[in-house]
Amino acid sequence: MTDNNHRESRTALAALLLLALTACGNDSPDSGSSEQQQPPRVTVSGIELQAVDVREQYAGRARGAREVEVRPRIEGILETRAYTEGAMVEQGETLFRIDPEPFEAAVDSAEAQLQNARANLRQAERDWERVQSLYADDAISTRERDAAQSAVELARADVALARAGLRTAEIELGYTTVEAPLDGVTSLEALPEGSLVGPGDLLTTVTQLNPIHVRFALPERDALARREARRAMTAGADDDVDSERRAVLILPDGERYEREGQLDFTNASIDPDTGTVRARAVFPNPDQRLTPGLFVRVELRTATLEDVAVISEAAVTSDQDGPAVYTVNDDDQVVLTSVELGPVVDAGQVIESGLGDGDRVVVSGLSGLRDGIDVEVQDADSGEDD
């Protein structure tokens, strides 16, 4: 191929490339005519200031309302156990019997001593009547009269002493029957039949299950909050005070116990080692569903916040000043609003300040939001666009 032919080929190729570039330039869109970007869509929730109860849960363990150790008051041979271990017993029901024979003999002896004392008293009274007549006739001396009178007084004292001895013997005979001190469930026997027992030896334990107590610890800040609430309610209605003491029990599986309880004790001082205050709540337990040792949680109202907003926790973001939320103004523009956070309650995050009635808070679609941009608003309650 000649040089002329090469030059012609290069010239034609250059022309084709120039034509192609020109066509591409004519097809590209003009930047000034680009379609405007659509505003982001957000979901908002209207704010309504309200009073909110702050409730907290505390771990605790159930205990019998009363746990009484059953012990004998006398010494003797343990003859019989009259109850089934682990069974419910009623107050006054017989639990144990101690061999009564030595105590029955002691009662018989005391009765005989009383009869003897009474006989001596009658004899002394008869002697006194004779001495009085003789003294009136100046037949005996004053000393003899006084001796007869003293004999009567001593005989009366002997009767009183014998009567007290009989009463003591009868009481000890009654102690040979050991009874349940209260309604409750029994534990294992501590000593078997045939054992020699003495005063103070542990025989068994009876635990009262209805009502049942739950002991737990209040953190210092919650204990102080409750005390302030009680002070504020001092001048209020009794119903408010009762409401402030109500307690809810959460069972180990998360279920709420069907019967409401009451906080009946908080310690007056704070434990310096743990920074907590000991507390106790009482719950009715007529069907013995709750057993001592059960791990549970107690829910209490620790405070009531007035004129606060409650929003979704997901709506909370932050700026350089701290916690903030995005609100939407009347022009459907986003405003980054600083807020003061309160506690988290069942309904959501409490906002103590920064929001007012009627404010619209962005609860969904926060990604990419900036202060001042326009948004397409959808109401969280209606599910429809404004």
C-alpha cells in the first residue's frame, strides 16, 4: 500500500471518531435540566404531654410470713409424731406427744399436797376458834393466841403454795402435747420418736404460706424517690397512699402473679456496703402457689412524672449538645431538637423537656436526615401521607 493510501485511511478514521464524539455530546442530558430529587419520606408521631408512672422491678426471694421453730418446753421421751412431714397443719393441731406418765404422777402428787394443806388449814382454823374463846376468858396468854393466829396464816400460805404446785404440774402435763403454733406447712422432724428431748430442742418448723413475704433491696435513688412521693402524698387522699404502696409480683417464667400485693416495710437506713435499702412486700397466697425460696421480681411505682412526652426509643439521636430528636415543622421541614431524656417506661422513652403538645417527632426514616431539609410526612397513627 502506498503512503497516500495510508494517509487517506487515517484521515477517514479521524473523521469517524469526531462524528461519534459529537453524537455522544448531543445525546448527554444537560445538567440544568436534571430531574429534582424527591424528598425523603418519614413517619411522624404527634406529641401529647401526659403524666407517666415510672415503675421499676427488683429481684427478691419469697419467704413465709412467719417461720416458727417448734420446740418442747419440758424434758421427756418423744412418744409420737402426729403429723405428716411436709403437710399443711392448722393452728392448735397436735404435732408431737411426749410420754405423759411422769407428769400425770406429778399432778397426782400435787393434788395430794393440796389436800393435805387444806386439811392443815381446817385444823388451824378450828384451833384458832378455841384459842379466841380461851383468850376472851383470860385462860391463855397473848403469846399463845398469836401463835394460833400465825398457824392459820401459815396454813393458808401452804394451801396457796400447794395450789400453785398443782397448777404447775397441770401446765407441764399439757406441754406433753406439742401443738402447731400457726397454720402452715411442716418441715421434716428433727428428732425421731423414742428420743429424749429437753426444753429448747428443735422438733420441726412450721412456715406460714398465706400471706407470703418477698424481701428485696431498693437502690438508694429509688428509695429516696419513694420517700419523696410519700411526703408529697401525706396531704392527699388515702387512695393515693394505697396506690403508692401497691406491688406487682413477676414470677420466674415472666408471668405476672394474679394477686396484687403491698409494700409494707422499707428500712430507715441505707446499707453503706451495698448502697441499698432493705424492703418487703406482702402478697396473698391462699392457694399456696408461691413457695418460700422462690426467686421473683417485685414491680413498684417509684415516681410519677407530670407533663412529659413519651416517644419510641428509636426516635432518639444526638447532636453536639447531647440527646436530640428530629421534629417536623408546619412547612414539612426537619428540625433537629435537643431534648432532656427521662427514664424508659413500658410505653417508650420519656422526654422530660424539649418537646411540647402537638410537636411532630420523626419515629421512622431517620437515615440521611439533616436539619432543615424538606421531607414527605406520613403519620404513624393513620399510616397515610399528610
